Amino acid sequence: MTTSQAPTSDDLAALRQRYRLERERRVRPDGASQYQGTDAEFGYYAADPYTAGAPERDALHDTVDVAVIGGGFGGILAGARIRQQGVESVRIVEKGGDFGGTWYWNRYPGIHCDIESHVYLPMLDETGYVPRWKYSPGEEIRRHAVRVARQFNLYQDVLFSTTVTSLTWDEESQTWLVATDRGDAFQATYVVTATGTLSEPKLPGIPGIEDFKGHTFHTSRWDYAYTGGTPEGGMTGLSTKRVGIVGTGATGVQVIPMVAEDAGHVYVFQRTPSTVDVRANCRTTALDVGADRAGWARERRDNYLRIVSGETAEEDLVADRWTMSASLLEKLLPSFRRRGDRSAFEAEYEIADAAKMNELRARVERTVIDPDTAEKLKPWYRYACKRPAFSDTYYPAFNHGGVTLVDTADTHGIERVTEHGVVVGDTAYELDCLIFATGFSVGTSGIQSGRLPVHGRGGAQLLHVRAQQGPRTLHGFTSNGFPNLIQMGSLQNASSVNFTHVLDEQAVHAAALVAAAEALGALIEPSREAEDDWIADLAEDAPDHEWFHAECTPGYYNREGLGRPNGPTAYPHGAVAFHELLRQWREESLGEILQTRSKF
């Protein structure tokens, strides 16, 4: 089968068999427990490398209208949208030394966003900013986060270098008590949690990992004091070093070409190759993206969301590999527009999937000179099993004489770490530096991990309630028994590959809830019946993806090969429809519910 040919039934049968064999080479019985947090015995990242110690300040024991937990884009957008509603007393609490969230912590060489900057960066219309690149480097994104925070005066009452340690509802005062690791114990009428889905770095639990005597760090805490250079390169400190990089996901795909340029030798330890499609990054002007028109950014962002959510659009304004492959995102996104007969859809989908994966494997073969290395870099699984990656420099990096690819699939990953390096099979690789590009515990916020206990009415802890009853919300934002608590994130709402768009829609909704409750003197709290109705809505047309992910190679989408069960976790009709549902609900139901029930 070539890239120009449609796969035959024999081709598809052979692919299924190959995918099954490749999956079995990599699946492990320990699943997600093969990883450990960075605060375990081998924890080393606690210090903030970008702030010279937390500034001294007195503990706060005052009262604010709104406390926002998290200073990434979710928290920034919540603060900005609440400010737009006329609420001035907004305090953001952020563990980093400045705004930016994942873009504050992640400053590794080569870091870019994989979503076009003109749809990824929020509030471009409001700030008047036009990104300089089609895919922005991390520093441009971080500076835009700061730009939004400054424009909406969010620095006025922010607590940086501070971690919230508990949230407790006080029935008598009808406020939340917010406690922090800096001794703060202040009250807030409303709390918005925006702690992110990529906030908990993870490390592999490799035997002997704590024995390594060389230098080591996680990519989310890149050590430029050791490597030298900047995110643009120039890492002269690595010029004579033997560097090992563990991980070939989205981070590794960006880091590896940069390190290959500067290091003495690079060993790339790969268990499963990513799909790496064309990025074609380039400089852009305002004219290129139509920024001379009012509302240009919202138009472009809405167009992008419509296409990658399975909707139709008259024109593809972004026209990149995401939108060109949008039909294959159905299994990646729980909320995606589905049409037609299921069996016919699945047959057509598999054909399209096989053609795309064949195209991506052919790209490896065309680019990588060494046939053995090229074969190891070919991805053998279906497209939506892993989040796609995009790069024009990743595959060429393996043509560099100072780069060695070490495939660890047959040993289910690195076997052990010694004082001097890494052991895979019968081979020991001596290293001076070991870098972990192993990502984050996706979807594990402080609330979900138990790091941030939330106690509602009667002292009930949110994490325990969910363990007993399952997640219960209205629209994914609010829960019975936890008044005036608004949660942003991916639970029981709609998803997209462009998460900042989702976060902005969530922020608009959160701000509307606060404004309506303030105007009417009401509490924000859904009834049990409202939760039941919402869960039923989610379950009614929930997609059947369990079988698909069970057949996928291990990754965070399928709990490292152990499967992802079906369930009412996301709105099943797509993000476009969900955002319209929220708008209609705000216009038609919000005020009426608050006025008649004093809570909702």
C-alpha cells in the first residue's frame, strides 16, 4: 500500500495485527503506577528556578469577593472575565513567581505551542496583540499571559509563590476559608479553581533512579545554569556532555533537535514513537490573519473550533495539519460531532486512519537516512491513540552523527539506572546528564490528587464524595453541597485540542454565575435534581470509545494500556454545541433559577 492508494481489506487486517503486536511489546501490568511524582524520593523540582526565593510578606486574614486558585490561562481568564462583570475584589493565588501557569514553568529549549498562536492565545481582540509566529515560542505565550493580567489589573491583589492547602466552607459566614502554605487564612465569597490539567510533573519509577550521580532534571524545570543557553539554543554547557533524554512525546519532539545541535552526544530513550507531522512554522503579519478587522481573532478561533470538533465550515482559516486531519479526532475527543450509521462510519474511519498513518510512516522513511533508525521511529498504532506532534526538525535530528536512538519497547522501558547511566537490555549507556521529558499527570489537579482538600457543607470532602458517588456537577462547573465553588477544567463539559478556547468559554460562564449571584444575593449551588439531569444528558449519547482505546498502544489516553472505560465524562455533542447551550442557559434560565430558588 502506498500513500496514494486506499487500503484494501487485506491491508487493514495486516495493520490490525501489526498494531496488536506492537501494543503487546509495550503494555505493562503496572499501568500508570509506573510513574512517580517529582516530590517522591527522587523529588528535586520544588524550588522555583525563575524566582530568587519567595518574597517576604505578612500572612493575610482578610476577605475578598472572589479567590481564583491558579495563575495560568484558566485563572487569568477567570479573573479578567470577572473583572469585566464589575467585580473588583479578585485575588489570584499562584504557586509560581508570576503568571503563565504551564508557560511559566516550561521554558525548555525549542518550546512552542502546537496550536496556531492566533487561535491559541486568548483575548487577542481585547489586547490588540497579533502574534509574530504561526506557532508561538513559549516566551511569547508567557509574555501574553502577563499582558492580559496587566490589562485587567490582576497584579493588584495576587499572591505569587503561594500554594493553597485547603478550602473550607463556613456555613455561618457563607464564605470559603482559603488556607495557604504561607500562613494565609482569608475568606472569599466565591472560589474559582483553575489549577490546570498539566500542573503535576511525573517521573518514571525506574529502579535505581535515585542512584544516578550525574546531572538530572525534568524538562518543566530546565536547568540553564547547567546547560547554558536559552530556549533558542546555545547550550554550550553540553558541548562535551553525553546526554540521555527519556521521552519522545510532545516535549521530547521539541527538545531533542535543540539538544542535538549543542551536546557532545545524545541518547534518545524511546518506548513508543510519536506521530510527527509537518509543522511549517513561519512568521506572520496582521495582514496574513486578517487582523485589520474587528473581531478577527474570535472569528478565526470559532472557525478552528468548528472544524476540529467535526462541524462544517465554509472556509478553513487556519489550514494546518490539525484541521486537515480533523476527521480523525473523533476518538481523541469525547465531545465530537458524529453523524450517520455507526458501522459504516467505523469502516470509513479505519480506512482514513490507515491512510493517514501510512502517510506519516512514509514521512519517516523519506527523512531518516539510517533504515534501522527509521523503522524504530515509525508509529504503529491508530492516529487518535496519542496526541499528534508536529515538527520539521525532529526526524532530521536523527541524521546527526551525535544522536543515537535507543528503542526500549522490548524491555518495556528503561530497565534500571545506575550511578553512571542507563541500562537497556544488555547495554549500559554512560551519561553525564539525564533529562526527563516524561510530561505530566494529565487531568490530575490538586483537587483530584488530594493535595488540595475541599470541604463543603457539613465538612464533606469533595474528593471523598466523588469516590463514593462519582463526579456530580451541573455543566461541569458546580456541585451540590459546595456552594459558590466554581471549577474550571475538563470534567463533564466539552473538550477541544485548543484548550485555551475552552477555558475562555468557561471563564465567561463563571463570571456570569458570580455576577448573577451578586446581583440577586443568591448562592451558586445546583440541586441534586439538576445534577441528575446533567449526568443523564451526558450519558444519553456518550460515545463508545472503550474498545478503541483498549486496542491502542499504552499512553495517557488509555491509562497506559489498562483501558479507558466509557462514561458520562464529557458533553457528547461537541464544543460548539456545548458553548451555545451555556449561552442559552445564561440567557433563559440563570436569572429565573436564582430568583425563584435562592440557589441553583
